[in-house]
Amino acid sequence: MKDKKELFFDLENQKWRFNVFKWINDSVLVDSSYNSSFRSMEKMIENTHLLQKKVFPNHKVGFVLWDLRELWDESEKTHNKLVSLLAEADYVVTVWKEMKKYVASKLDFAKAFLSSREAGEQIKSDLESWEDKYIILFKWSQNTIFVEEALKSVLKDEKDVEGLVRQDEDWMKRKEKFLN
């Protein structure tokens, strides 16, 4: 009989919505990188905590989040709502201006970046230096941030890159003008 973890890794999820990758120290990376809204981000944060409690009780919880877009006058209010949702996390990395301004600045343990590649380098360094196991959710919106590139930096198996969003040649050309 398979245990909860084995059953979890056997699940077939919708691509880019809840893909799971294993990492060193039995850590788990959850890719929900296709796009985001406040409601979907809120639900994914809740689900990650639930997953930790029910399936990975010995893992710490982390989040790698990028700006929610197209909020206009509601941006500050909406991003501020995330602060309370992230207060119980063990690790938070934010990318881009709104997350830095409204979220990372209010969580003394959060790390803020303006580049997804720099964030990826930091996440990889952190994961390699920890002995603890983590479950880390990668959740964001796209449009010039392209944070799948941060997740790409921390994948254990290069073949897993094929499972990430926006990896074809056309997308890679578009990304280069924003990422360099």
C-alpha cells in the first residue's frame, strides 16, 4: 500500500497549475506558474498549508510569489491582504515592485527581488544550504516578470524544464529582452 507522499506524487495535475517537482533533502516544489489572480493565489496558499499538514508534516512551508497584475487602484489593498496569508510561512520570496512594496516590506523574513533570475539564484542557494525539508509554492502572473525562470534555476532534473510554461523558442526570445 502506498503512503500519502507516494500517492501525492502519482497525481496527474493540469499542466502549469499544480505541477510538483522533487528537490534535494526531499523538498517539494509546486509549480502554479501559468497565471494568477488574488483569489487563485489565496487558494493556492491555503492549499499549500493544507498539503503540508496532511501529506508533508515534517516540511516547512515557503512561497515564491510575483506581482498580481491589472489591479490598478486596488493593487495596494489586494497585495496587503497577502501579508496575513503569508504570516505563518517559514520562507517567502517576492519578485517585482508591488510585492516588494506591499508584501516583503511587511514580513521581516521575506526576501525581495526585481529579477526572476536573481530570485532563482537565491532560492537555489537557500535550498542547498538548509537541512530542513520544504514545500515551496511558485505562484505568479506573467507579463514581463517570467518567473518560471526562477523555478527553472532550482529544478533538480533538467528534463523537468520541459514541463514549465513558456519554454519554446519564441517565448525565450521574448523573455530575453526583459530578463537581461
